[in-house]
Amino acid sequence: QGEQQVNEQGHLVIDGADTVALVKKYQTPLVVYDVTAIRQQIRRFKKVFEANHVKYAVSYASKAFATIAMFQLVNQEGAHIDVVSGGELYTAIKAGFPLEKVSFHGNNKSLAELEMAVSHHIGVIVVDNFHEIALLNQVLEAQDETINVLLRLTPGVSAHTHEYDQTGQEDSKFGFDIRSGQAEQALQMVLQNPRMHMQGIHAHIGSQIFEVEGFVLAAEKLVDLAADWQQKFHYEPEVLNVGGGFGIKYTEADDPIAPEAFVDAIVKAVQTRTAEHQLKMPAIWIEPGRSIVGPAGYNLYTIGSRKDVPGLRPYVTVDGGMGDNIRPALYQAEYEAILANKATEQPQETVRIAGKYCESGDILIQKQALPQSQPGDILAMKATGAYGYAMASNYNRNPRPAVVFVEQGNAKLVVQRESYEDLVHLDRSFV
Ligand code: LLP
């Protein structure tokens, strides 16, 4: 996350565009992405792999923000994507995304989703469970097709923001358990299936992680497993996918390590361990979502009402809230905001930023120092680009915001604001 850009009028600037002008043109609530920042982040990940001379794929975890424009941008940067639903896959198809660079995740893919994936010849299915092996086989036979498969494994390493635990048997709904022999059984089933090509293994240990240790541990476990499989079945994975989860800075209190450090540690761990076991070096795939789009996104709101209670922090209310960013209400996630139209003014008071939704828990920020604000001021919440718009809802029948991509001063509307008509267009009359 770079330094905040402010112009002569004291307005916040996002990738060369004046936020006040953006709001005038597109209204609020508005989601704005700094396209240069997204490109840079993808390039940073790729560069570390290239410096280490390993085969790799940077696969953007599109659940963080999946729209046609985003998929097109990711494709311009030569990255892969992972999808977790027929809807994300459909969006990728509509975007013209090269489907051989798509991985399909999920712990309960439907028959229809698998049919769609196979008929569009997507790159790889990340198979999660035994039911899915059977379903996929059925689809492949019906369509007389073959497909690449990664096995999703539960490595027994789960990482949380500031800690990781190695409990041996992770209690997770995702993937094949390693210790109980499920993973080995799944491997044999895929190896014996002539329609499935066993491309490699996958593990994802968590999200918003601040340390390399969990990734290193998981990578080592995957390589150890590969060595075991080499011995027992003469099978060596071509791809080792270590998932996503690289943490980002939301507030001043957050101090994440650089993306380069994560990737470097993972690559070194895999290189060392494969050499020890005398295995071929596999391609390493990563699936960053949050770290690619999170810091690049801003939610812009217009300030409206205010409530002052003696002795308490004032409530300053904006024209959006939990419908466009559920993360504070859902995870107690913390953000920071500034007044976009008074970006050079010094803070004068500490307030709560409340949303407009009919729910007491709809508080976007519990404690925010701000200059004196007036109705009509523009509030910019920072680092909202991941799991913000992606998790937006129509709660209270509020239309979802518009999304604008800005690149070097040029703004482009990439998702239209929902209209009231959009809100009712699937409703059918009862009388
Ligand atoms: N790969 C897999 C298999 C995943 O399950 C996820 C995230 C990722 C990659 C990307 O992780 P990232 O790099 O974005 O941390 N809604 C939550 C986050 C849920 C993440 C789920 N899986 C939030 O807003 O914090």
C-alpha cells in the first residue's frame, strides 16, 4: 500500500483520478480500484518465481473480487484464476478468459458445475472429496473427455492471522485427510482412472496470514507426502499448489511481510525438501486473492446524519454500510478511512463510522480520527478491495454500488450501479 496521493485541492487521488470528481460522475457508494496497484501486485509475485527459475503459476483467487473487467485485467497480466462456483466460471467465460488457465475449487461442486467445467475444457479441477471423484468420472464418461486433477489435501497445518497450529489432523471441511489414508486412497483412484490426469496436489492453510512459517510447514509436508507417494506408487506431482492467504495492511496496526518474502520462503522450502528426497522440482502454484485486490480498492461514501451523545463517540453515518462491506459486522474486521475531499486537514475528533442499514451492528469503523465533517463530505475507506463488493448483498433492498477502475487518471465504469428495477426484476407477483 503506497503513500496516499492528494492533489492541490486537498482531494484524495486514486491512480491519477480525483476522488471528488469520481463521486460527482458516478455517485456514492462507489467502489474504486487502482488498476496500477493491481498490476504491480501480480507482477511482484511473478517476479520472485522468475528470479528463482522455477515453474510457477500465480492464480488469482477470484472469490476476492470476480467481475468481467477483473478477469480481463488478470489475463492482461498473464496470471491464472481460480473459481469456486459455476457463477465465477461463467463470468470468466464471459470475460473471454483463457479457460486452460482456470482451476475449479470447492467442497461440493454440483453435477451441473462439473459438466460446465469439463465441456469448457478448463485447466484443472481441484478435487476435494470422494463424492466428487465419482461425479467427475460420470461427467467425463458422458462427455467422453479427460481432465487434469489436483487433489485438495488437508495438510494438518492451519494458520490464523498471527498464529498457526500443527494439530496433525486438521478439523476442516475441505480436502482429503492425509494421516488417515484418505489422500492415498484418492490418489490411487485418480491414477487408475484413464480420464483423469493426476497433475498434482493442493493445500490452502488460511487467509490474512502474516508469517511464512505456516506456508513453509505446509509446503514441506506436501513434499514429504510426494516422496512417500514416489516410493509407494512411483508417482511424482508436477504441480504443488500452496493456496493463498498472504496478509495485507488494513490499519496502521497491521505489519504484513512483503509478498516477495512469502513466495521466496515457499520456493526455498520446496527446493530444499525436494532435493533432500531426490524428487523432481515441481511447478509451484499460488492462489493470492486478498493481496492482489485488497490494498487496491477503496469504498467511497457520502456522509449524512450525525448523532452526538454526551460522553460517547459520535456516530457519523454514511450512505452505505454492511450491504457493500459486511466484513466489519461479520469478522470485526478493522479499516481506516479519510475524508477524501479534505484529505490534508488534520483530525479533530474521533468518531464511529456507521452505515445506513437497519441494524445496530452496522458500524463500519469503531474508532476513526477525522477532521470536522459535514453532511456531503466524502469518506474514503481504504483497502476494501477484497471480499467487499464480492460479498455485497441487497440487504434492506439497497442497490449494490457501482465499481470503477482507474488507471493513470482514466476512469472506467466496470460494474453499473444497481437500480431499483434491478432489485425487483426477479420478483413475481402473488396476486
Ligand atoms: N485458495 C483457496 C483454496 C481459498 O480457499 C482461498 C480463500 C484463497 C485461495 C485466497 O485466499 P486470500 O489470498 O484471499 O487470503 N471472506 C473472508 C476470506 C475467505 C477466504 C476463503 N478462501 C474475508 O473476507 O476475510
